[in-house]
Amino acid sequence: MNTKNIDSVSREEQKAILINAISRCMIDNGMTLENLDEACESVREIYRKNATIKG
């Protein structure tokens, strides 16, 4: 298996872990897709700020 395939598998595994955690949290707390959109934007902003500080 080459590096590209390993990276692809790893990304798919990471995606699955994140999907399961987010889905479980949303269902357990009665959240909507609007809640998810707002949370995603907050996470993006945190990553942008972190990249700016480290850059």
C-alpha cells in the first residue's frame, strides 16, 4: 500500500470518528443542522486564528 492510500484510509477513519462523535452529540442533545452550522463556523474561526498565530 503506498503513502497516498494510507493517507486516504487515515483520513476516512478520522472522518468516521468525527461523524460518529458529532452525530451522537447532536442526537443526545436534540440539536439541529443550524446548531451544527454555527459550531462548524466557530471551529473554522478557531483554526484560522490558530494558523495566524503560528504563521
